[in-house]
Amino acid sequence: MPLVLTLRRALANGRVWLWLAPGLLWAAFCFWYTNTNGPFTSAEIESLTQHMESAGAPAERMGILRRFMETDDGGQFLMVNLLHMADDADADANMDRYMAHMLPALLKRASHPVLVGSTVNVAMDVAGIQDAEQWTSVGVVRYRSRRDLLAIALDPAFSTEHDFKLAALAKTIAVPIEPELYLGDLRLLLLLVYFSVVGVINGAWRKP
């Protein structure tokens, strides 16, 4: 009997850790993946504005960036990119050079592409905009916060690498959106994987 009780206790403890260990890993990931620093503060906005102005940012662009910071809610956002590659033999190489810098910078800040695809036709509904029929591809990038985007953009290395992106493209549009329905959130997907995998293992666990 003592041996059986010992085995039962070990099994019970094993079941606890079966659920607890992956749950702690998921919680740690969520903490890293979520912006916990809140929205831009007034002091940050003024400091970054002065920094960008001293770097020679155009007044029109400064107005856009300032509104971007002032309306920050501290949450994640998606950047929707429409891309039309230049008719240039070096276009793909230039884009690859840009992405070789951009991907590590994104991943370091819990940001990453969530959708990438090539177009299969010209734009099928265009109104109020010229030269918007032809696009090569669409990419959507998830950013942990607006602060993370500006941290990437204000890195001195970004300016040089961004030139390769511009050289690779004939035209582009990048529009930030706040997701209202976003089923591809990694926190949700990993939670579903966690419950599915651990649930199957727990169900298959044989009692002594």
C-alpha cells in the first residue's frame, strides 16, 4: 500500500507539472509579447519629436508621426503594406537585403509578419486614387506597440537599409490599423495548442 500511495502521489504531481510547466512558459511568452509600458507619454513624444526634427525629418512627415504617437493606446497594431516591385534586375536582391535587417529587428521586439502573399490580379475596386491598379504583393506585419515601430525606424542602421527597400519598389502604401478581429494572435494560437497537446497527453496518462 505505501508503494501504491507513493506512485499515486508522484502521478498526481506529474499531472500538475504537465499543466503547470507549459502554462508558465505561455504566461512568460505573453508577458514578452504584450506591451506592458503603456502608450507614449508626453515626455516621450516631445523627446522623439525633437530628435526627429534635429535629424531633418520633413514637417509633413513630422505631423503624421506626432499624430501617430499622440493617439497611441498602448496596444498592438498591424501595418498593412501594398508593394509594387520595380522593373529592375536588382529589385529582389534589394528587398532581400532590406528584409535581412528588418526581420531580426522585428523579432527582437515581439513583432513579425502575419500575412505575405503575391497578388493574382489587378486591383478589382479602385476609387478616388490614381495609379492604384497594379500591385505585386501584400504584406501585413504585427507590431507589439507603436513605440516598437519607432524604435526600429529611429535605429541609425535602419536609414541605410530602408534605402534598399525604396530601390526595390516602384510604389508602396503602408497603413497602420488597430485590429478589431484578429484570430491569428499568437497568444491565442499558442493557448489553443497548449490545451490541445497537454489535454491529449493528460487523457492518455495511465493510472497505476
